[in-house]
Amino acid sequence: FVFGVAQGTVIVSLGSTAGAAAAFVVARTVGHEWIAGRMAGHPALNAIGRAVESEAFKVVLLTRLSPLFPFNLLNYAFGLSSVPFKTYVLASWIGMFPGTLMYIYLGSAAQSVAALLAGELRRTPGQQAMFAVGLVATVAVTTIVTRTARRVLRGIVSSP
């Protein structure tokens, strides 16, 4: 919220993608054995690893769209998989983008509401309505995309 929606989305999107890429590289290199041992007890992550072999981009994208899997573990799990680095980074960036935009928008909305309540911000009723519609639309689209991704991912992971 400090930087606004546009600039904040760019900064957070680049930062989260860079962090995911760094964890991926660590899993592929120096931390491989330790991370493999930690991942062994997670059957869902093992299923994703198997699914990645046939549809790497799609699986990475869908897991990023779905909050079903913890992102931190996914970063390392994909580093242990056969996903090519470029595929991983691109699919991660695209898949994390809707959630990033929603959270930045929510932060901006909270800041605007606080300023409005404090009398520091003046908006016309039309501007307030457009802001509310934008907020509702952002949350709705993110929710729909997340549910769809979860459903498709279940089908991929559960297939032999």
C-alpha cells in the first residue's frame, strides 16, 4: 500500500518471483539432499513431482494459483523436480500475479479507507463506488481463478 497499486504490484511481483527462483536454485544445488529428505513426508508434493514430468508449465502455474499448497515448500519441491528453470520462473510469475494484485489492492483499499475515515481523502460518490466495484471484482476474480486451479490440479495430480 505504500507504493500504490501499480508500483506496489510490480515491486512485490518481482520480489516474490526472485525469492521463489532463489529457493528453486538452492534446492537444485547446495540444499538438494537436505530438502529431499524434508519433502519425503509430503505425499501431495510427491504427487505434484510426478505430474510435473508430463505438464511442467501447467502444474507450476496451477499450484501457484491455488493456496492449497504452501508456496515456500513448493519453491523447494519444484527445485527437486524436472521442471526447467525458465519454465518454473515464468509459470510462477504468472501464477502468483493474481494473488499479488489482490493483496496489493486490499492494502491500498485499507489505506484509502483509513484516510477517508480520518478526513484526509475526499472522493466523490462515483469514485467511491468505482473503488468498491474494483475491490469486489479483484477479490471475486482471484477466488474464481483459485477454485478453478484447485479443481484442475486435483485432476492432474490424481491421474496415474
